[in-house]
Amino acid sequence: MAQRLREVFQQVSQRAKSMGGGSGGGGGGGGAGKAAQAAARAVSSAIAAGALGYGAYNSVYTVQGGHRAVVYNRITGMKDTVYGEGLNFNIPWFERPVMYDIRTRPVNLQTLTGSKDLQMVTIAIRVLHKPDPSNLVKIYRFMGMNYDERILPSIMNECAKAVVARYNANELLTKRAEVSADITVELRARAANFNVILEDVAITHLAFSPEYAKAVEAKQVAQQDAERAKYIVIGAMEEKKTIITKAKGEAESAELIGTAVKKNPGFMKLRRIDAAKDIADVVTGSGNKVYLNADSLLLNLLGDADEKFEKSVSQKKGWRS
């Protein structure tokens, strides 16, 4: 740059001298020479001021918050120093600063892989990452500015498939936290080889093939049907016990009634009186007219129905004896 400015200045001086020499003789030639020299000095001053302004403007740069800078030198290559936030200095034209954003950024990846029992699984992973600030020179030298696009998709895909292959399809649901922890360990180990820091790894989506989902649904329906059938069987057994108990009760009741009638025929009179009360309540509550015999309705409590009943009972005793 300085050599170029000197060449331009020499060319302007030579042109000014030639213009002064080509003018008329005597005093006129001396006046023209002075004017040419003044013009040359003005041009050289303007060039020097421009060069100084260019150097001053390009000799400083600002590193914004959440960023770091590495410097490339045209002669020595990459400098080993990582420059922090604020105002920094460099040599114009010979050095060029490169800014890196070291704030945490997300990356999402969705991949299709197979489980241990050969079921196809679609898994989506979100990773929060940032470059290692102390190794930015290596990152720029070997991977450039788009380091995340170069390494993260491949290692995320590989680690996710390697971990999912260790678990069965149902374990991916029941042991989701364990699966996420294994993927995190694998990814951090792989990313550390590339000087990338992973702050968080999370499974955002997990889906199975439609065939497997239908099979799981059919299995759940079958289990529910089996449980329902089991309860139906239990209910039938309880109903059977109830019927048996009720039959035993009715048999014992009939046996007790028969014994009571044998010992005291007046028991039947009490039962007839109770039945007559119930029938009378029904008949009186009804708005219809009744034209049946009182004996048929067991309402003849004052007639000879009891005597007929006692005679029939005594006759049966006589036959048995």
C-alpha cells in the first residue's frame, strides 16, 4: 500500500514538472513551475490523508456481545489468540477479523430408524449447542463458519440410530428418559471431538409405523375384552351363588311352614288373614269393579272356609296314619 502511494506521488510530480518546463521562458516559466509544485503537494497531501483515514478506519474493529473474534494474517496465517468483546486493533489489509457467535442455538433433526425388535420408529431430536470459545481457531481452520451444518446432522443421526437399536419398541415409551440420557451421552462425546459444546438434548417426537400402532391398539382391545370377560365370569359365579342361597332359603322356609302347619293348623289362618289384607288393599286402591267370589279372593274370613281347610288337614292325617 505504501509503495503504491509513493508511485502515484512520483507520477504526479513528474507530470507537474513537465507542465512547468513546457511553458514560456523567463518569469512566466518560474510562476508555472511553482503552481505545479503547489498542485503536486496538494495532491500528495490528499493521498496521504486518504491513506491515513483508511488505515485508521480499518485498524480497529468491535466484537459484539455474545461473540468472539479470530484474526487471519496474510503473512503468518491464523493467529492463536481469541479476541473477546469490545474494541480491538489489527493491521489494515494484512489482518482480517472473523466473528463467531458463541451463544446457544438450536438444531432439530428427524430420522427414521429401527428398534431392537425390528420396528420402524420416527424420532425427532432437538440439540442446544455452541462452539467452544477456547478452540475457535481450530474450528475456523478445519470446519469454517458453518461448522454446525457440517457435523451435527451426521452425528445426531448416527447416535440416535445407535441408541434406539438397543431398545424394543415398547421400551422406547416406558424408558423414554433413559433413552434420552443415552443419546445425550453419545452426542456429547462425539461433539467434543469437534470442539462443540452441547448444553441440552431432548426427544421432541417419537412415532411408530401405522402397522405397529394398529397392532398395539388391537392388543389393548384384546386385553380389555379379556378383563371384561373375567368380570362377567365372576358376576355369573356370584349370581349362581345367590340363586343357590335363595333356593336353599325357600326350601328351608317351605319345610318350616309345613312343620308349623302340622303342629298348629292356626298358622294357616294367620297367613290367610295377611293375604286377605294385601288383596283388600289392592282391590280398594283400584278403580275397577270386582265380580269374583270372595272365597276365590281369600276374602271370606267369616265363612266356613277355615272349617273346610281343617277337615282337609285332618283327613290327610288320617290317611297317613
